[in-house]
Amino acid sequence: MKQTSFEENFKGKRILVTGGTGSIGSELVKKLLQCKPTVIRVFSNDENAQFELEQELQEYNERLRFLVGDVRDKERLRRATENIEIVFHAAALKHVPLCEYNPFEAIKTNVIGTQNLLEVAIDENVEKIITISTDKAVNPANVMGATKLLAERLTIAANYYRGLKRTVFSCVRFGNVLASRGSVVQLFEKQIQNGGPVTLTDPNMVRFVMSIDRATDLVLKAAEMAKGEEIFIFKMPALQIRHLAEVMIQKLASKYGYKPKDIEIKIIGKRRGEKLYEELMAEDEAMNAYETDDMLMLLPQTPQTVPIPKGFKKVPLRRYTSKDTTLLAKREIEELLESILKQ
């Protein structure tokens, strides 16, 4: 694994990653290992994924602890958080249609699970906790987005709930992570492998996108900068999902023994809870937002208590949506896919 620039911030630290075997969680674990922490506890309810990650990272086993558990279980979290300094909270139910049909379960994991972790972090006097969120939390139109909005609000509000404890609570928010587990890139490739059709819910759907590598860099940078109460957002490109499908067909059809013209694109209609466009920052949030060339930082609309980091300036725009941003051209989508598939 490549050397990371975050080493000085996490060297010698005791770290917990919830959802540590998922796409974002496992990549975080791998990057953090390069920072030479004292220990990383990988917390997940996926036993098989725990085993596979342990096998992949055998050479680091003296610094890894694999803990089977669920964020719904507060007592298990308490054990996992004992003597921990930094927590990355990546555990969540993230698939929109599944959350629509299983809303009680989404609340138990995304909301109550987050509250459990925040309370335990305060009790255990954790130094810092970073909750990982999504653009679907902005003006949510589905259960998943609504539960992640509540997770964000709980995290930020925990800064006022902690009393005299030292813990600071911040969030990161990003769009669709391409090539993550269960992502549209994986779905399209599987459909191309099977000879099609490649299914689109709506040909006009537009999404913010980023690579796993860039997403995890945001999480680590947020942990480095966080003083409490902030929501950090990397600026990211957007693409039309139909263009992504067309590029992937051109790129992958021959790999699986087909001609691009043989792979049909089929429109199946929007699923429950889906939006045509996503937002990374709502209009009311923009009133207290700051930016650099590559990052946004949202602060709560309360009397200013958070220092503005050097290099950040007030945001002039009113909102940040995939509808209003410049879309990637097909050539740029192809370059993005090539960089992702190399990782």
C-alpha cells in the first residue's frame, strides 16, 4: 500500500472504524494502517467480510482487531470504544430501495445506531468522531436520506450534549462512490457481462460521483481539520447516468465477448425514493458555508463558535446541486473509470 500524507495525524492513535469491512470502511482501514496507529478496531456485523479483510491484511494483524458487532447493540459498542481516541462511523444501511421497504430497520441502524455510538463516545471520552454521510441527506426524498440527515443532526448536536467531555463531533458528506460495493458501476458491468440489457431508471438522472480513494481522503482530511460542528464536503463532478452506461458498454462489451451494439439499454422507470438530481448543499446551509478550491465546510446556524480554518472563504453560491453543475463529457467519464478500475 502506498504511503499516506496523513501519517503524523494518526501515528500512535487508537482508532475504531464502524462498518469497517464495507467499501469506504475497509479502504479507510488500509490507509490508516500506513499511518502507524497503535491499533485499529474493525467493527462490523459481516462475519465473512471480517474474515476476508483479515486474510488480506495479515501482515498488519498486530495492529488490527476484528470485532463482530452491530451499532444497534450499545453494550457491544461500549466494549469496542474502550480506550479509543478517534472513531470513523461508516456503518449504515445505504441502499435507497431497501430502506424504502425496510424503514424500521434503516432507523435502527442509521439513527439509533448513530445515537448509540455518539453516547458511548462521550462516555468513553473519545477525542474525535467523524460520521460519514451522503448527498441524499440534503432535502431528503427517501427513507435512507432522511435517516442520514438525522444521523448528521445527531452528530453535530452531540457537540452541545457532551457537557465537559473533550469529544468533538463532525461529519463528511459526499456523492456516489463509483465502484463501491453495490454501486451502479458494479451493476452495469454485471449486466454487460450477461449480455444486457443495461437497465436505467431514468435517462435524465444525474449524480455526483467520486472514487473510493478521493472519498476516503476527504474522511481523513476532515478528521485532521475537525474542531466540532462542521460538515465537510469535497467538490466533485457530476455525470448523466445514461452517459456512464454508454461509456461502460463501449469499454467492456468486447471484454465479455459482445459487440457494443448488441448490448441494449432498457429504461425501467424510477424506483421508490429516487430523485432525478442530488444536492450536496441546500440553500439554507449556504448561508453559513465556507470553501477552498476543492472543499466546502458547512457550519451550524448558531452563534459562531467554530474557528474558520486558514484558506477558507465565504461561499458566494446559494446551493450546490447536480442539476446546476457542469457534467462530465463521455471522454472524461472514460478517464474516471480507467482511474477507478486501476485502484
